[in-house]
Amino acid sequence: LNELKLRERVDIVEQQVSKMNSNEIRVNCFGGLEIHSAKGVLSDDSITADQCYRLLAYLLMNHKKVRPVRELADIIWNDVPINDPYRDIKNIVYRLKRFLSVIELEDLVIGTSGTFAINPKYRLSTDFEDFEDACNSYFRETDPKRVVHYYQKAKELYQGALLPRCDHLHWFLPRTGYYQAMYLNLLKKHMEEDMECGDY
């Protein structure tokens, strides 16, 4: 049954193969997780194991930093005492690799210096970082045309709540609140400018 499910996911992914380079990865987190690679797209509901999903989501959200094993264990098991966190996380990573193999990204998560991280060989771009850049540029920009450009870009990137499957997790609440506040500030500022111009 597992092989049939995996085959179905492979068939879906093969229909979505993109023209990205083999070392490029695009990660979308607003509205749900999507990982785009040269071999296709892995969607949120394709990662059915919650522990695998939590670990991957946390590593992707913090892909520029290496996190200690104990911290990763707290993310996965929510402060349940673990005797050998490295071994237990290693088992989760092994299961996660099966999901990632659908788009040939088995080496996306690697062990490094006694912990786990996103493989630095990949050029990773994310919608939440692009959204933050667009919002910051919007508030700094003075050219009216560029202001509209950054507003439209930020609005297009924000496709709903950030990783809805994680919205109940303690570590995730500050991040989702941060992006929601940024989006609301963007809308408020843009509406104020429209009102000043008489564009109702």
C-alpha cells in the first residue's frame, strides 16, 4: 500500500517537472508547504508523517542557521524527554528522505557537526523571505511606481497563513504573528496612501 501511495505521488510530481536547475529549490510556505525542484513539486499533504513535517518545516524556516539537536528534539516531540535525541532524529530524517525522494531531494536534509541542517549545496529561495524583502522595500521606497511594484509583489506572495499545519505549535506562533503583522501594516499603509490620493 505504501509503494502504491509513493507511486501515485511520483506520478503527480512527474507531471509538474519544472525548468529549474538541479541545485535550485523554491520553497513556498504561505497557505501550505510546497517544495519546487528540477524534478517536480512536493506538496504539503504529500508529507503524511507529522514528525517528518515538523522537522522539515523548522529546518526550512531556519535554513541559514544550524540548530542544536536538543532544540530539534523539542520541536518534534514537544518537550517530551528523549534519551538519545541524535539517534531518534536520525530515524525521523531517514523517514523524511523517503518523502523527499519523490522529487529526488534525498540529500536536502543532512547530518552536520552532530546535528541536522538543510544541505548548503542547494540554492534555496523562500516566499516568506521574498515577502519580507518586498515589504521592507515598500516602506523604504519613494518612487511611486516602485512602491506599487513592491506592494503588488508582497500581496501576491502572501497566499494565506504561514504553514497552517504548524499554527498550533509553540515555536511557530512568533513567526506566523510576525508575518501577519507585516501584512496588515502593508495593507494599512497602502490604504492610507490611497485615501490621501482620493482613490477610494
